[in-house]
Amino acid sequence: MSSSASGFLRRREQLCGAVIALSAALPVTPDGLSFLQLWWRELGHGLLPGMLMLLGFGSPFLFGLAVAIAGLERARGWAVDLVRVPIGCMHGQLLLVSFVIWRSEQGVAGLPLFGFAVVGALGFALTPRRGPAMFELRQSVEWGAAVIAGVAAWCRLQRIVGIDLGIAIDVILVASLALALFMRLSVRPRTPERTTTD
């Protein structure tokens, strides 16, 4: 079995990643601003604030971009790290934001979100990296997609209290669920075909 990580993501999975990345240009706030617009505003305050926002709130879009790139042939050898870096950023940002939401009692289900963030961060940090690069890449992509889907679903839950975020949330939710499903189906070990003898 090849030890390279790239070349094991199908086009449908790369497409899901590209959709997640491109949703950065779709409305995400209730007043119709996209992440790219918000990021551009933050860049106006300096390069450091812009970078922090990109690595924080922008990490789901970076993850989508990483998935789209990780399937390319030229990404051999570093596809796993390419995908895992934005996942780590996502967990860090989610821990911070969910803690603030829970303590300030904003929105709906703040405590479950914080619990989701804690369990997810611990699981990501403590799960040993082992096995073929192909398997590790697919496992990482599935993990990242599941985290994004969970957060997007929580964002949609906020409609209960009248917080209606932009269409980017719906696009991200559908694309990340599809990506997680594709990964789940692909990581199942295949049983070798049985040969019959006369």
C-alpha cells in the first residue's frame, strides 16, 4: 500500500471541500455580510488582527480549502498536516467562543456547545496518529467535517431566539455533512473478495 496521503480523496470529496471554502464569500451574518467582507475589515486594523481572524473564525473555510488541495497529486507527503492544521485552529477557536457564549448566557444551548468543544478538542489532541497516511488523511477529514457540521447545526438552532445567520451556514452544513458521510463510507475496511476453487 502506498504511504502517500494524497490521491486518496475523490473528486466528490474535493468538491465538498471547495464548497466549504467558497462559502466564505456568501452571507454569514444576519445583516448579509460574508466572512471575506468581515476579514477585509479586520485587515484594515492591521495584519496581525487579520491573521488571527483568518486562523480563528476563518479556520472552517481554510479546512475546506485544505481538503480541496489535499486530493491533488502535488500535495503528496504533506496532505495530512495540511488538513490537520486548520482543524487544530477550529478547536482552539471553538473552545474560546463557546466558553464566552456559555458564561455570558448568549443564544441557545451554550453549555452543550462548550461541552462539544471540550470533548472534541481533547479527542483531537489525544488521538494518536498512526496507520497508513491514506487512512490518517481520511480520518482527519471526517473529523474536521463532523466538527464543522456540529457547529453549523448549533448556529441554525439559534433561530429559536431570533438569530438568523446567513445562507453560508446552510451551505456549510450540507457540504460538511456530505463530506463526513463520504469519509465514513470510504474508511470502512473492505473485505477481500472470496475466490472459489473447483
